[in-house]
Amino acid sequence: MLPSLLEICCMNAVDTNVLIYVNDSRYPSKQAIAAFLVANLTEGVLIWQVACEYLAASRKLEPFGYCKVL
């Protein structure tokens, strides 16, 4: 479910999933929505827990341009 315009205008923080989807090109529609949400944040803070969760989750993602060497 997409957030309403009122919710978007008043956002000052995001969940870890939103930050992950901004950098995850496997799901283009989710990536576009996440990028829109992050771009439209009001001045806010990055919650420490979200930063730690993002770091842990992003380490599990395959690096961009990664190619296994056989």
C-alpha cells in the first residue's frame, strides 16, 4: 500500500527496508518508490537502530557489478 500525500509530506524518518530498496535494483518498482520517499523526507534524523540494521542487511547484498570468478 502506498503512503498518502499527507504522510509523505510529514515524513522525517524511514524504516530500514526503505533504505535497502533504494540500493537494491532487483525490485525496480520498490526501488523507485523508496527513492521517492527518501527524496521527499523533511528534515529529520537517521535513527541509530535503522543505521545498524541497514549496515547489517547491506553486507548481505551482492555488490553492484559483482561477477563471480571461476
